[in-house]
Amino acid sequence: MSSIRTLLLDDERHALNYLQSICRECPELQIQAALTSPRKAMELILSGAVQLVIMDIEMPELSGMEIASEISRRGLPIGVIFVTGYDQYALEAYQNDAISYLLKPTQTGELARAVEKAMRLVQRTPPQVFIRTFGRFDVFVNQEPIYFSSAKAKELLAFLVDQNGGIATMDTIVSYLWEDRPYDEKVKQLYRKAVSYLNKLLQQQGLTFFVSNRGSCYIKKSEVQCDLFDLYAHRPYAKQSYSGEYMADYSWGEQRIPEIEQYLH
């Protein structure tokens, strides 16, 4: 039987312990973490580590509704089940795409039915992509890193991420990725080869965020998670993941660091 990676969240320890005990009766659940801190839970959610969050609503720092709203706003393929002692938030919960709204004390049968709905949701969701730019550049699909046998194709993707979703022309890309080569037919062929490889690799993963046109390409920001994009959008969690390095393997990344550091203040 397939399982669903699950995060449990309740700021009250005794309630969290009870939630853990009834979740053990649902073999479909693979508990990744059981937390009392909403902020730590949000970090785990944004890392792409979970597919389902089962949580309370009224909590300090961040409410369960705020977390669900962020998940919904970003279009993350993560299901939400609320387990709460309050019935007045049900309408808002479903407006934020909650799978189920269960009242405490929740029974195992109620939770099992909600988990069944969550499993159907996960089975039809697209792959989840996380792009890391702080430190070394890497791309993760459902938490697993993508291996690039073509270093230039990987650098091409990194450059497009650096462009923040903007269209990059072949001329511009060549001037950065092959800066020591003359701009001739041979270097254009190297560019086309990198584009072709990248298209094929991502399509094999079922990913559609890379778009190539004649003489240009770009990425669709709406289809990926990325620490850089989160920082530009002033997400409070993005600052914590920056340790002073950006695109560490690529010299052209250094010019972006002053701009990044402005967002940290």
C-alpha cells in the first residue's frame, strides 16, 4: 500500500500526542514530523518534505488557517486536514481548500475517511519541484535531486532561475555561459544542445516549467518553489535559508548577491 508523507501540528503537547495515537491506526500515513511550533512546521512544508498536514487552527505565531492559506495561495500539492475544537472556522477552512474539518476529540474512523480523500488528492497532483539557489544550485522533484549529466544544461537552468522568470535570449545566455567563446555557429550549436538536453530531462520527470522558443527560453515561476523567489516575495522563512552564498558554482551569480542582501534587511 502506498503511503502519504504527513506532518502533524498542534501547539498543545497532549493534543499532539493524542493525534499521533490515532494516526498510528491509519497505515497510509507516513509521519515525517509531529511538531508544536507552527513556524518550524511551515519551514518543513516549504521544503517539499510533506504531502499532507493534519493540524489545529488556533496556535501562536501562525494559525493553522494562515498556514493553509499560504499552501493554497502557492498552489502547493499538499493536502490539509484540520483537527480543532472550534466549529466556527469550517467555511474559511474549505475556502482554503481543506480536505476535511474534524472536531476534537476526533475518532479514528473520521480520520480514516479524511485520509482516504487525501490519498486520492495526492495521486492526481503533479510532481512538486523545489529549486535551491542559496549555496549550490540544485533541483529537487518530490524531495529527490535531479541528476544532470550535462553541466551546461544545469547551468542554463540556473541562469534562467537567476533571471526571475524573465525571457533570456540566446545571445545573452551565450555571453554568460560561454563567455570565452566567439559568438559563432559552433557556440550556437552548444546552446541548442543544452536546451535540447534540458527539455528532454525535464519532460522525463513530467515537468513543464521550462519553455524554449526560437532563440530564447524562460521558466514558469508559478510551477516551482524556489528560495530566491520566496525571498523576493518577502516570505519570512526565506531569509533563514540564506547563509551568504548564491549559485556557488557559477561566477556570474556573484553579481546578484548585493541585491539579495538588500532583501535581508
